[in-house]
Amino acid sequence: MNKRTKTNIILLVIVLLLIIFPFVFVHGEYGGSDDQGTEQIKKFAPHYKVWAHPIWEPPSGEIESLLFTVQGSLGTGIIAYVIGNAHGRKKALKELEHPSQKTSASAKK
Amino acid sequence: MQFKKILKTLLAITGAMIFFLLAFPTRVQAMHIMEGMLPPSWCINWYVISAPFFIYGLYRLQKIIQSSQKNAKVMLALCGAFVFVLSSLKLPSVTGSCSHPTGVGLGTVMFGPGVMSVIGVIVLLFQALLLAHGGLTTLGANEFSMTIIGPIVGFLVYKLCRRFKVNRSVSIFLCAMLADWSTYITTAFQLAIVFPDPHAGVMAALIKFLGIFAITQIPLAIAEGLLTVIVYNLVISNDLWKETALQ
């Protein structure tokens, strides 16, 4: 494993810890509705009338999570394709340039 | 070596984070400004302020697409995809509520702050139309905080860090983290101006909104910074992009 891969793995573990940490040590409600953010506004301005509403709302929590997943997986797919493609190209180019090192390079791994 | 520096920065930020947590404990969901939550005059105001940045973004986008820079279009797609992924992740935070990262740091590092205002609008529109998250009336305001202030702050931080010869990964980490954080600080300002505390005024409201938005965002901003470094490292190590490109 090269140094960069190692750094990336360590960074990823820190990200996971950052996300898991609140679950273990903080007992919150985690989520609820988006309306909670507007509660504070209602406290400051009780007479404020919400004058516009979303044109379309996901009919249920399931549909909403579906759409969020679609959004996330679309992005992940593109990222994985671009980086995977470049990785393969780089490897193929290396082997084209130094065909003799092919066996030694793969043996190292 | 670079890892040690990141660790040190992290420790410092964690210290600050714990201080803030103890200072202002709140438990509210932190998100973009929801549909209809700003009065019409303010909606128009933010649209007007954001418009020139958006037009500049289009100009920059056209320049980049026409440039002979290798992989420029592919990298644009990658940066857009990164914003898509990160803004779809509602993550739990130490305040006991959830919020999501913005993902604008990666594109800012690669292309400068202009382009994100265009890419960001696509994501904001997706969420406003399909997820009832954010809104069309508040699009200008959310655009201003997430795709204009965030990237500009991130870009300045990145340039400053590079000027002072800070290690590249650390610079990117700080850029993405502060771009994320400043977005939510801006949101707090935007709400505090419109909805001041009826008894204590704008400043009191600002502190309250900062407690809601900025505090929840601290660990998420750190996570976003680290994720941005990972993706950028992968991009560089696979010869997709050179750091000196377009800069």
C-alpha cells in the first residue's frame, strides 16, 4: 500500500469517527422534521406568515429517502467512474511504457 | 508529516468546538432557509445580489469548457457530483440534530470561486423542486450563502495558506471546512437580519441563529474538509489534474 492510500484510509476513519461520535455520546433526537429550523423564527416573529410553499413535496419519508439516495448515488457513480477510469488508464500506460516491469510490479502488490 | 499537521489542526478545532458547545447548547435542525421563510422583499434582494456572481460563474464556466486544459470538463462533472453527494448526506452532529455538508470546497480549489455559483444552483434547484428542501423563493439567499460566500471564503483561505507555504492537503482541508462553515454562518446572518429578537434585537437573534446553524455544522465541516482532501488526493495521484492548472 502506498503512502497516499494509507493517508486516505486514516482520513476516512476520522470522518467515520466524527459521524459516529454524536450517536454514542449525545442523546439527541437526530432529525425530526425540517420545520424545527423554522421554530426559532416563529419564536422571534410569531406573526410572520409563510407566504410560499414548496410546489411539490415527497409524499412520504420513504420517497424522500429514495430521492436523497438517488441524488447521492448519482454523484457517487460519477466520482467512482472518473477516478476508476483514470486509475486504470494510468496503470495501463505504465505497463505499456515498461512492459518488462509488469511482472515485478504485480508481484510487489 | 502532512498527517501530523492535519491532526494538530483537528485537535485545535475540536477544542474550539467543545468550547462553543458548552457555551451555547441548542438542539435544532440546521438546514437551508426553507420555502417562504423570507419576506418577498428579502427574496428579491438576495436574488439581485446573487445574480452578478451567477453571471460571472457562467462566464468562468464557458472559459473552462473552452480551455485546452486536459480533463477540464471531466473535473467539472466530478466537482458537481461531489456537491451532489455531500449535500445529500444528512449527518448527525454533536448538538443532537442533523445537517448536511455543502461540498463546494473541491470545485473552489480546482476552478476558483466563480464556477461553484453555477454548479451550486443545479443542486439547490434539485433539492428545492424534488425534496422540498430549501425553496424557490429562498433560492437567491441559499445561493448567496452556499455558492458565493462559501467558495469565496474557501478560496481566500486556500490562497492565503498556499502563500504561507502551508502543506497542500492542510490548505484544502481548511478551504473546504471554512467554506462549509461560513455558509451556515451566512445563513444565520440572513435570518437574524430579517427576524431580530423582539426584545433584544439583531445581535441576540444572531447569537441564537449561530447557535443553531454554526455549532451543529462544526463536526460536519471537519468531515467535509477531510473528504475533500481524500477526493483531491485521488484526483492528483491518478494524474487527472495538476495543482497548477488554471491558477
